[in-house]
Amino acid sequence: MNITVIGLGKIGLPLAVYLSQRNHVIGLDNNKDVVEQINNGQEPFPGEKNLKKNLKEVLASQKLSATLDVSKAIKSADVILICVPLIIDKYNEPDFSNIDSVVTEIGKHVVNNTLIIFETTLPVGTTRNRFSKSIEKISNLEVGKDIYIVFSPERVLTGRVFEDLVKYPKLVGGVTRLCTKKGVEFYKSVLEFKDDFFGDSVWALENCETAEFTKIAETTYRDVNIGLANEFAIYAKKKNINITQVIQAANSQPYSNIHTPGISVGGHCIPVYPHFYLSDNPDSTIVYAARIRNESMPGYTIKEIKNKFPSLVGMSIGILGVSYRAGVKEAAFSGALTLLKLLKNEGAIVFGYDPFFTPRELKDLGFECAEDYSNLNGIILHTAHDEFHNLNPDMIKELKFIFDGRNVLNRFTKAENSFLYFHL
């Protein structure tokens, strides 16, 4: 079986590597540097467990190759998987420009009997009403008869893609029932699940709309849960209550699932996918309120700091962690970037620290850089990378405060400090 994976990012590349362990896979990307790195056995991004080892193995077996050649990658494929991210614009509306161009190229080059799978999270109705119609029009091939189109959401977490691929049920919803059948047969043939405690590990859903909404529902539910946790944290602070103990105690009840609050919620999923739901559901109140709460957390952080230090002009403030989540390198939609902007507006000099980013990359994002923390007046812990858990402020002579946005440095609450420690 010949498989083409379009989009060799943090989801697409591990997926391509996994599939190429038993199939011939072409990885298609429009970034020349990424293609060259992959073909040379180099990781384009750090933090994905076992990616480097697995990549070298499949390259050695000549089962995987990366290319810029759109025509070759699409025409040679029995199965095409699309892992190109759909983002939102400045108005929080879906920006289809990149993925529409991919769909157009598929329509130009696709051949009879090809299975086309969208794993990119999409607004409900997109697979059928936008992409399928576009491919049919350009290719003159009929979906469900000449070609087969399904939606099957990725359900993996960056950093552990190989593990998650065979851990959670694969959901498949087609434009037609035959499309669904083709999609289910494909995933059953390529995925080897280690635990089958869900019963059948590949689930045939009623249609592509059901599969699309399932992914949005999963992510939006978590966004609402985190928004509620953030609201609880603000309330607990007003009442001088330890929110960490509250969450631990509440989650001891088997039906509770309260997330840990934090400065912000970032990444490609949480701040983006709820807007897919909101884009065609103006009657939503709960999801909209959760988005407002989560997006307001960097501003709340600055407000809390200014309550203690009314003027931040000229203060050197370090943001620990630029990534949206611990253990990964990804700054897209990270609350650290919002903190950077807000602190600069207050006249602060803002330094960035993150073990996954080079000084050049941090400067390109807008941060000042320094080798250590010695000249800082303030610290905001944004991302709970392991490297920050053992922070030692003793060598920072002019340190005035630490704001712990993840509640992982709470040992300072029990110590006599020369600086102010406070947290959510």
C-alpha cells in the first residue's frame, strides 16, 4: 500500500513514520528545510518521544521519503492523509487558505479509487460541503464511487504521538457509508492497538459530521473545564483558599474532572477549536464565556502583579517557559506571548527563558535574552518545564517577586523570602 501524508508537522511526521514501519509512505510538505532534514534523518522539532530513533529506522529501510513534489506524492497514493493545520484569523474565524490550496492540489492530481482522509480538526460540515465538493469539481471524480473521502480526527498529544496512536479508538466518519467502510478497513490494517479495552479499536461513526463534531466536543469540553478551573482559582484567591487542595479534594470524587488552573491555555487545540464551534453557533453562551475567561488570564496575571507593584517601568521581568505546555517546543497561541506584549506595554524589559528555544528564536519572538536570572527583578512562571521546578532565587539579588502561574513552586510559601511569592 502506498500512503501519502500531507503536512509533516508535529502530528503528520510521527504519523508518517509510524505508518512507514509497514507501508511505503511519502511525506509531502512545502517547507524545503523540513523535507531536507527528514530525508537526512534529522528531527525538524524536538520533544517527540522515539521520533529520532524511529525516523532513522524507516529511512534505512527505504519505507519513507519526504518530498516537495505535489504531483508525484498525490498520483502515486492509494491513501492520502491530510494533517495540515487549520488556524483562526485575527477575528477568530477559521482561515482555510492553506488547507484549501492542499485540497485544490488533491483535486488536480488524485486518481481513481484513492482514499482521502482528513485528520485536521475541522468545523462541522467542512469535509462534505467544502472539501468533497471542491475535489469532485476539480477532479471530475464522484465521491463514494470513484474516490472515497472520510474524516478521522487525530486524537494524540504532542510528545507521545506513537503511544497515543494505538491507545485511543480511531474514529471514522465518511461522506458516504462506503467511504466510512473504506476508512475503517484502512485504519484496521495499519494500526496495531496494544490495549483493546474499548472493544473495537476503530469506530465507524454515522457520517463525517459526527466525527468532526466529536473532536470539537472533546476539545471544547476541556476548554470549558479549564475556564471553570481558572474562575475557581480567582475566587479562591479572593477568599484566601488553597486552590490546589480544593482541586485535589474535588477530584477524589469519581465523577469530578477539574483541570489545574493556569495563566493561560495555549497550543493549536484549546484556543482554536472552540472557535470552530462558535463560528456557526452564535447562540452559545457557556463556550463563549469559557473562551473569554481563558483568554483573560494573562491580563489577570499583570493585574495581580500591579496590585503589589503599581509601576513596572524599567523592571527586568523574566518569563519562564515560552511553550504553551511543558515538555514541548511550541509557542503558537502561547500565553507567554500575550504576557510579553502586556509587560512591554507597562514599560518592563522582558526576558524569555525556555530550554527548547535557542536565544535567536527567543529574540525573534520578541524577548530579551540572558544566560541566567541574576539581573531579574521579577519572575513569572508560565510553563512548568522540569528545568524550572528547582528554581533557586538566592543568586538573584534584586528579585522582588515570583508569580507562579502553575502552582509548582509553592515551597516558597513556607519559607522566609526576601521576595514576594504569589500564585493563582
